[in-house]
Amino acid sequence: MTAHAKRLVVIGDANPDLVLTGPELTPEFGQVEKLVERADLVLGGSAAITAAAAARLGTPTALVAAVGSDPMGDFVLTQVAAAGADVTSVVRSPGPTGVTVVLSRGDDRAILTAPGVIDSLDAVQVSCSPALDGAAHVHASSFYLQPRLAADLPALFTEVRERGATTSLDTNFDPAGRWLTRDLEALLRVCDLFFPNQTEAARLTGQDDPAVAARWLADRYGPRVAVKCGAAGALLHWDGQLVAVGPPAIAGADATGAGDAFDAGFLTAWLRTSDPDAALRTAAAAGALATTAVGAASRLDRAAVVTLSRTLITSRVDLSAG
């Protein structure tokens, strides 16, 4: 890292992921026991993975989250700190650390989460955190898992923007199926960047075409919108233009955390260059490399991401022309 590098603060969830891998992962009640190929305990939580990945990519990064005062909380802090991120603003709350069980078939997965203390984080704890002092960018993850914080995020983002920082959001999936709430609409209006995946963009807008969904979100609320489309690559609605990138030619083993690695790659490149094309290429490379192994999202190699991003080509369409 360089002394003049811009600093990123990531707010949100932090927990372990227990990833179970195999071709037959459908549980069966009636005390039926089934075998899986392997089980891996890795860093989880969208915010924690994004923070660890960004730090691994060379961005000075601080995580603001809540974990319990238990061995799982210790595990999370050790993993994030080992990646090079600052964990001094992570709150140790009474109660259990959240935990997620992922049933992974490689390109698809089912996710079961026990939230634990994830929702104990509030806006006062975040706004009082020394991590925000001098931050160039503030990113929030897992909006729907943190209703206590979600209601105050619009005011918090307004405050950090007034200090000169930029903002971004990755809502992740909404377990309650509410999607476009008033709190989220208010938050999108004070976001500079929004990072839904294709499914989330469709649920939020009612538009199955990710390009149409991205334009709908950008026109209605104002942020630049990057939509993660999995095996189809990614696209970015940026100031009236649509930028697209195809998927790197990499065989994926597990997609858990790939979207969070994408966010980290985009923010790392954007904070360094302010070039949306370079940011999208770096994001696509980081997301692809995150699929190469279980837990790879939080263990990205900066040189590998840079090398792969240079092989990718973006295409650009001026939407104002038609």
C-alpha cells in the first residue's frame, strides 16, 4: 500500500461461513443422513469478505461490524485482520456471532443464516467509529439483515458525503421479500454506486433484463449501477452510458463471496483511477478468481487480479443516442 492511497470503510455483517459442497445437498427430514463431499469453515458476511478482499488488493480498509464475544467472533476478526484490514472498529456484542451454512453446488447455492448479533450494530456506533475519520469511501453491505442500522443509513451516508467521501451499497438478498422499501429508496438517493446482482436487480425493479434494470435504478434514484450477472459477466450504467464486460475464462468451483469480491475489485480500481472501465474489468477479474476455491473471495491475490483484468475487454453504448 502507498501512503497516499485512498481509504475504504466497509459497514455491515461479519460471520463465519460453513460451506458444504457436493452434488446432492438437498436435506431430507425424517432423520435421514446424507453425506457431502467436503465442509469448509471460511470467512463469511458480505461486509467482512469485501473488507478482506479490498485489503488483499492493496486498499487501506477498515471494517465496522458486530460479532459476538465467542470463538466464532475471534475467528472472524483473525481472518479479516490476516487479510490486512483494520478491525479495531468491530464491536464485540453480547450474544452469539452470526453464522451461515452454505449448500454449494459450485455455480449455485442455498444459504441458511442465523443472524446472531449482526443486527446489533447501530448508526451511533458507526458514526462514532474512528474508522470514518478521513475515509475516502464508505460501503455498506447486507442492508436487509440489519434493520436497526438500515433506517439510519440514509442520514449516515448524507453525513459522510458532506465530509467529502463517496458511498456505495450492496443490499444482498432480502429474506423477507420486501425489496424496495422506503428506507432503501432513501438510501439509494445518497449512494454513488450500487452493486446488485442480476436476481436482486430484477426483484427491485420488476425488470428481468439487467441493462433495463440498471437504467431504471440509475434514472429513478441517481447512483451509478453495476449489475453482477454471473456467467454472463457484468454491466455498468455510468452517467448515461452502458459498459459491459464478459466473464473471464475461469473454471469456478464455488461462487460463495464472488459478488463481494467483485465489489472490492471495483472499489479498489475506482478509488485508484476513477476509470469506470478499469473498475469494471478489475471487478470482473476479482469476482471470477473468487470462484476458484472455497473461501477464495477473502484470499485474493492482487497480482493475479491485475493480470486477469488486463485480458478483459469492455464495450460501451451511449444510451442518450437511442
